[in-house]
Amino acid sequence: MATADDHWPETLNRVAAILDFELTNEKLGANTTRPSFRMRAVAPSDLSALPVMVETAVRAGLEIDRLISLPGPGAFDVQARKVRQALVEALNKEPPGAARSPFVTGYKTAYRVELARVIWKAIADAPVRRLEDLARARLV
């Protein structure tokens, strides 16, 4: 039997699919021979064409990515953090300006699946309200 929230997992898969991931200028560690950089999720610059709740879901996805990236023993979602870390490492191994390797493409896909799963896990009990809360936290 279908419920009013059955569309959310597919919507969140689509939301995660439009996010991209890039390295920032912030270095990790003290390695000076080949420095590693932090990664962040980025959304398309123009979200105005999207329905309001999808735009809210994109902003919530950015916030969930930020929460997953936070270091420490109380990680937001350990499984997603491991997949995210594999993507960060793959991005850091690519030579600057080189074409995307199939490894990075694969790691991005795997992380997008994890990101959609974690977003759904975070909002499943009250999707609209939880998405709005997460998106609001992103704007603050």
C-alpha cells in the first residue's frame, strides 16, 4: 500500500545526483610534497527552476554532507563517512587539470547513494519538517 511519503527515497536519489564534489583550498595534514585537500559538496548555482521542496532537499543534502564530514568519534554516519573519505582520497590523487578517472566517477556514485540513504534516514519520520530544519541550518 502506498503512502504519501513513498516518493522521497527516489527524490533524494535525484537530489544527491545533482550534487557535485570538489576539493577546497583547505589542506589536510602537513604533507608538503603532495598536499591533500578537504572536499565539499556543491549544488548547481541556479536552483530556482526546481520545485521548492526539491530545492529545500538540495540544501538539506549539503548540510548532511557537512555533518558527515565532521571529524571525531561521534561521526554522523560511519558508513557514509568511509565512502566519503574514499572519494576525498581519489580526488586528491588525481593530477590537477587531468580528466576525471573512472575511479573518481565510481566513488562519486557510491557516495551519492550513501548521501541519499543518510538524508532519508535523517528525515524519514517527518520529511517536510526535517528537510526544512536541515535546510535552515545550512542557511545560518
